[in-house]
Amino acid sequence: MPVTDDLESKSVKELKDLLKLEGLPVKGRRAELIERIQTYSGQPKPTVAWQYSNAKKDLRKALMDPHSCLHKMSAKEVHNSDPKYKQYPLFQEHVVELKKQVAEEKRSVEVDDLAAKMHLLSFPRSELNKRGYPHWEGHAAKTLLEVDVANKLHNMMPPGQLLETRDKYKEFPPKVFAKHVYAEATKQKAAGFWADKRNKKAMKNYLQNVRDRSSV
């Protein structure tokens, strides 16, 4: 580790070069750079840089969770809470910085959500689309069709005949309704397949929810 006099004689650029060699952050004033070199220079380097590490990913995920216990912990307590955090000597600085980033992202999302709500209040969606029939999303027919497809009614009769079984279906043109029947059947078939491949919990919950409604 360079002695203090050697560090004092170096330019800011040279100090930053030393920090880069150690894999340490280069932000800060001259005094902070010197202190960082004196504190951490020569210590074992983490196997993975902080910005690419699972430690950062896990910490970010925890900070995004409003129910995480990390929100009530100090940076030092977080540092000592998990072995993978301890390999990063500047972890406490990383925690503070990441908390700021997450807080800013949450504020940005809140602003976007508010803007979206204001837009919907100012320009409410009409009951009918430009073609003169209801919007499928949010319509009772969509929920009813999920149940009917789960009960395999689409295999027992063509879409035109299925359309005649419910008044809500009749609000849609036959060709449009037929497309939704095909889309829902494809969705449920795919959900059953992917339930064993990926996103198991979400897909299984979706199928179970449909089955529950179909048994009512």
C-alpha cells in the first residue's frame, strides 16, 4: 500500500488509476480517494465485481420489496447479514447508493402511475371500440369464456354455436368471438404445458383459478 506522502504527491488521475487497479470506486474528492486507497488497497478482491454480482441483484430485489426486513436495518447490519455481502469492503457505500437508486425508481413509477390515472380520468375509454362492439379486456364475456374453455365446451360445439349459449357472447360479432375462443383455448393449452417448464407457480395458479370458477 502506498504511504500517505506518496499518495499526496499524486494527481487525482493517478489516484483514480490506483483505485481502478484495485477494482475500487473512483468517485469522490481527492481526500476520499486517498482514504479509500489507504483503507482497502491490498485487500483480497471479490471474485465478481459488485455491479455484476448476485450480491447486488439480491440486495436490489430485497430493497424493492416493501416488506423486506432490510429496510429497518443499518448498512452495517445488512453487511453482516449475509456471507456473500462480506466479500465487498465497500458494501456499506453500495447499500446507501442502491437505496437511493431504488427510491428514485419507485418515485418515478409512482409519477408514471399517477399520470396514467389522470389520463384515464381525463380521457375515459368508451364502452365500444371503433368497430362498434365492446372491448374484450374487462368484459364479462372474457371471464365466462375462460370457464367454458376450461370445461371443454369449445370442443363440443363450433364457436358460432357457443356464442348463442350466453347473452354476453352475443355482444360480439361471430368472427371476433371465434378468434377469442381460439386464443383462449391456445392460452390454456400453453399454460398447462409451461406449468411444467417455467413460471410454474403463476401458470398453475391461473389454471386453478379458472377451474375454481368453472366448478361454481
